[in-house]
Amino acid sequence: FEKKNISFTSHEDWFSKKLISKDCVYMIAELNKTPIGSIRFDINKTGDALISFLLDPLSHGKGLGKQLLEIGCDEVVKLKKINNIIGKVNIENTPSLNIFKNLGFSKKSELDSYITFIKKIDL
């Protein structure tokens, strides 16, 4: 969601911290042993997990984004105590909006150019 340019060094520092954080689960999606995307869950102290995911543009339009989100959510719930999974989607990103709706996420809010979705996890 960051609109300004980010230096490689800043991004590298941020990424290194994410990889070792106990409050972050980061997964790489592969198809035929080739990385095609990633999904990250940043988990706060109340058990809310904020999603960030991306898919290689060459993999768009094949239903893989839905699979990435669905499998990622299933896996993070196995690894961590999660109460809610939250996704923030650009209002113009129709494919992602549809993925969240199709996977049972509810619209929590709409602010500026983003819609926030939430899914309550029943343990």
C-alpha cells in the first residue's frame, strides 16, 4: 500500500525483520516447484492477522490467488492462535475483492480507496 519509492536497503531491512518476527507468518506459494506468489500474516497482540499477498502477474486469471489466500488462511490458523483474519483491498482491485467475498470474508469498512474485510475464526 506504500505509494512512495522505497529504497532497496530499507526494504531489505524491513524484510529481514519480518522473516524473524514471531508475530509474522510468511509463506511462498509454488506451482511445479516454481515460486508464483507469497502471503504474509502480521499478527497483533489481540490475535488479529492482517493479510498481505501477491501473485506473479504471469499467474493471474487462473484462480491461483483464491487458492493462495484459502490455503494460506488454513495454514496460519494451524500455526498461530488467530481470532480474525483481516484483508485490506484497493477498491479498484476487482479480482481481489471477489476473492475475499467468495472465501466468506465480510466487509468491515470502506475508507478512502480501500475496503477492509474480516473473517472471524471459530476455534
